Amino acid sequence: MSLLPIAILSMVSALTFYTVGVWGEKIVGRLKSWHLIFFWLGLIFDTLGTPLMGQIAGSFSFNSHAVTGLAAIILM
């Protein structure tokens, strides 16, 4: 089975969960528990999708793209 559909679904899910969590908090004006749940789900799917994309790419090269991607996950 190809990893590409799983990786795409993971990354799109991460984007969706992040968007709902962040914009939900922005619209309501107050951080609620369901905002945090959506944000954490986004982080989980982002953390799942990133190594899958790395496996598809075949190798890890230490370049600016890799450094900024790792920094983004760590900061979240």
C-alpha cells in the first residue's frame, strides 16, 4: 500500500484541526478546552504526516527546509 494517501490525509487533517482550533479561539475570543483538543489533534496528525513524507522522499537531508520544519513542530 502506498504511503502517499495516508501522508496526504494526515497533513490535510492537521491543517483542518489547526484551523478549527485557532480560528475557533479567535472568533470566540477566549481559549476553551475544545480549542486545545483541536490544536493537539492537529499536532498529532502533523507529527504523524511529517515522517511519512520523509519516508516517501527516501532520505533526510539536513537543509533549511528540514530545519524549519523540525523547528515548527518543536515550537508547537
